[in-house]
Amino acid sequence: MISVVVVNYNAGQFLVDCIASALPLVDEIVVVDNASQDSSLAQCAGQFANEPRLKIIRNTANLGFAVACNMGFAEASGDFILFLNPDCRLDASAVPALLQALESDVSVGMVGGLLVNADGSEQGGGRRAVPTPWRSFVRAFGLNRLAHRWPKLFFDFHLHKQPLPNAPIEVEAISGACMLVKRQAVQGVGLWDEGYFLHCEDLDWCMRFRRSGWKILFVPSAKVTHALGVSSRSRPIFVEWHKHKGMVRFYRKFFQHQYPGLLMGMVAAGVWMRFALVAAYHTGKRAGRAMGRKHD
């Protein structure tokens, strides 16, 4: 039995499209709504009024992605649970391909699909290496452009620029936007870390799965169209704050023992410096739009 868990926050029509694409492929769908203020749940009620396989949990506050995922997992009945973002649409062959890969070996605990944009191009994040502090530094300062000369030193943790494999391959991490897991594996690894509010909790889970001996596979034949960030667009600075906060938590949780205290402090300072630049960019962009409306 396959259960789908969708965490919704103001996804609008995307949520309806996501559920419509998943229903023919799975046994049940659990939507956990983090106090949406749009019409997404009303649209679902109208579209799927007589659908017994759809369950909706309505939170009275935004509890964060990890908490909502855990709530959905607790409600789900399946031996296999697909965590799916509401801005994703599954191809008809996606779930069978994911399930086949997940059951291909008893040591496989988690699989993810090929995330693509509307034009069919592959997105970053669907297959990746773990972004260690060094790898993140390399990417942040564009040093990954030197990877062709020194591939081990300046390795880019995003793998989507590499040729697409012909079959499922083992990777260090996949995206929480589309993540099929075995219940048996989760019972050993543990639930999502609720210390993250938004972002990096999927990397955390991937790290813990691998440390517990479970393999993670990327399945190129499981195509998933991902609109990317639909629920985040209205509050970019809020999202970036939690993204950068999650990065610091992730680094400290898994790499503190590998780096001297001074270096970890520099890493944290670099993360928050990056947040300041990103926040300034969004603030300036918003001010520019406001000025434009004022002159109209």
C-alpha cells in the first residue's frame, strides 16, 4: 500500500493538480495544511468531494514542514510513504518506477524521481551530494567552475549538470519535494527532525538514512514536474531566514566534529552574511515594485 503525504501552504490550484496526478497511482493521500489562507482546501473539497482516499489535516498555525510531514506519516497507513510537494505533478509512470527501485534491494530505504521544470529541463536538487561546508563554500563563490581541472577539490554537490543515468543510481541525497520511503526504514531511522522549520530537513533525513545503513536511489525514469517554490513566493525573506537557519543547524549537527570551532564560526558567519545579502536583494526588489506602482 502506498500513501502520499502532501504538506500544503497556500498552493492554490497547484495542490488540486498534484492530488489529481497522484490519485490514480496510490492508495491514499494525506494533505496536512499549515493554516493556508488561500482557497486551496476549498478547491480540493469541490474537486474531490466524494473521494474516500483523500484525508485532510487542518492545522490552526503554520507548524513548519518537518512537523507537518510527521503528522502526515502518523496518519498514513501504507508500508510505503511518498512525501510530495503540492507544486509537483507526477507522470503516470513515476510511482511504479519509484516503487520498483525501492523494492529492488532490501538495503534501499529511500528513492527520489527526476524533478523537471515546465519546459522539461532537469532541476537542481533532485540528485545531489551532501553539501558539506567546503562544498557549499565552493558553490557560493563559483569555484565549482574549476571542477573540470580539480574535480575532487572543487566538486559541485548539485549533480543535474552531469549526464542523466540510464537506470537508478545510488546518491548521497535527494529532494524532499518527491521522496518515497519504506516505513520499515523510518521506524529505524526516526522521523523528520522538527528542529528545522523549512529547508534542510530533507538533507538531514538523507544523512540519517545513510548513517543507518540504508541506500538512497535517484530514479531517472520517474518524472515529476515541479513548479518550485509556489508556497514560498509571497514571503521570500521569511523563507530565506529559515533556509539559512536550517543550513547552520545542519552543519553543526553533522560536521561540528570535523571542523575546529573557529572554522565552524566562520562557516556560520558566512551563512548569515549570505542571508543579509539575499534579504537586502529582496527588500530592494520589493521597494522597487512599490515605487513603480506609486508612479503608475
